Amino acid sequence: MSYIRIALASVICAAFCVSGAAAQHNSPATLAHSAAAPSAGNEPINVDETFVRKQFGEEFSLTPVSTPFVRDIDGDGIDDLVIVARSKKPMLDAAEHSYRVIDPYYDFFGYGDPKLTASFGSEDLSEKNLVILVIHGSGTDAWRAETPKAKFVIINLPFKKVVVRRLQLRKRQVNAIFAEETDSSAGDSVVFWDGRQFRYQPLGTGGD
């Protein structure tokens, strides 16, 4: 009789242990921790005003809808950063903070000098002073590096919003900045790194 009790107690104990392990595996706390854990291509991104001003200067500020995109833009295998910001004077701190102000949009139409085109901004006050900041990452810290590979301020792109996704060129795929333009009749456009510089291209025309 005592043998039966011992055997029965062992079975109940084993069942309880298995049930407890299963409950722990599927508990909300365990799943929440897993979802929040950093992983390749899904890392937590923290870009605030302090970071932006450290990299680009006091003339830059984030917009309420500034969404950072972390992708390899220049094809070197290191993550870069793309984010929308505002600046009334994007040229002012270029030397001090080692960034380049570029204008792929007007360069496409034959006006390539941003020192001149910086005054060509949109007359629509809701879109005026919007710029796109790009940091080409360096080393293991990538875009967070104290001294990034390169920094750019893209001016005069007439966009409502931007996203970063894959662009199919004739011979390869690259990560590129897709813009929904403010003038709906003009359609959307894309800005991409061609290996030497950023190029603007209206969608629907030849790329590479």
C-alpha cells in the first residue's frame, strides 16, 4: 500500500513539474522579454535632440513624426541612420560638425550647388525647413560611432513623408530613401547612393 502511495506521489509531482515548466515558457512576462530583446535588424533605436545636435549642431531639431531608419545605405555592410529633421540654416555648422549639405533634387534638374539652392526651399510653410539627415556608420558602433564615416544633410526634397526600403536598380538592389512628394501630380521619388554620391530619381524613370 505504501508502495502505491509513493508511486502515485511521484506521478503527481512529475505532472506538476511539467505543467509548471510549460506555464513558465508561455507566460506573458517571458514572451514580452523576448519581444523586447535586441536582435539583428530589429534593434531598439534611440535618437533624440541631444544626439542630433551633437552630430549636426544647434540648428537642427527633430519633427514630431521623425522616425529613424537604420539600414546600410552606402553598401559597405555597416548600418547607417536616416532621419527627418528641421533646420532653418543647414549650412551654418557644416564645417564644425563635419557634414555635407547636398541637394540631389535640384542637382537632377541641373542646379547642383547647395550654397545657391539652399534658398530655393518650399513656400508651403508646413513643409518648409524639412531636411533629411544621413549618417554613414563606421566600425562596430556603426551610426552611433563618435566619428562616423560621413554625414549628410539633404535639402529641398519636396516630401510629405519618407521611408527606407529596397530599390531595384538594373544590376543590383540597394537600400534607398523613398519620398512621397508634396505635389501629388509629380508622383513619388527616390534618393539613393550610387557609390560616390546621393542621386535623386523620380519613380518610373530609369535608375542606374
